[in-house]
Amino acid sequence: MVGILKAVTDLERAGDHARNVARSVVDIKGKQRIAEVEAIIATMAREVSEQYDDSIESYGDADQDKAKRTAQQYDEKLDQLYNDIASPSYQAMAKDPEIVSSAIIYLNVAKDLGRISDYSTNICEWTVYLATGKIIELN
């Protein structure tokens, strides 16, 4: 029962961050944009979505091996994508004050996607708990 309640909480929190991303899409309209950063954000969003789907699937199947693979598979890749978003965003802010608000939105979206990834990892950890009764950290 504990594993189920904890996983539901993580799902709800991931949903809060997804809502933040959706709001950012609206907020960026009419602002100066950086196509390179938006392409990386799109890639990160796809990766996070795949990780989320895989974590839910592993939980539904109580497949601890898939849960462990899922957590490990995405961690470094998503950290790198965050850095790939942050670096050009900070550089753009230093060069052009007009881009600051857009760059901050990009950084917030990357942060929200990172948190969704963290909650997906938590779900993978609860999958292992469901299967074994042991609490472990996967990252």
C-alpha cells in the first residue's frame, strides 16, 4: 500500500511540472526566441516522456529489472540535455538583454522536465520496492 501511495504522489507532482511546461509554452509567445535551444528542449521533452512511459509500464508490470534499466538509461542523457539548454541560454542573456525573459523560460522548462524525470526515477524505485520490499536509490 505504501508503494502505491508514494507512486501516486510522484505522479501528481510530475503532473504539476507538466502544467508548468504548458504554461511556459503560452508565456513564450511574442517573445524573442532561440531556435537552437527550443530544438534541444523538444529533444529533452521526448526523452522525459519516454522515461515516464517506461517507468509507468515497469510499475504496472512490477518489473524491477525494467525499472532499474529505465532509471539508469535516462539519467546521464537528460543531465547532458539540461546542460545543452542552460549554456546557450546563459550565453544569449549575456549578449542580448532582450532575450533574458525567453532564456529564463527555457531554463525553467528544462528544470521542470528534469523534475519530471526525477519523479519517473522515483516511480522506478517504488517499482523495485513493490517487487522486493526493499527501498533503494537508483540514482
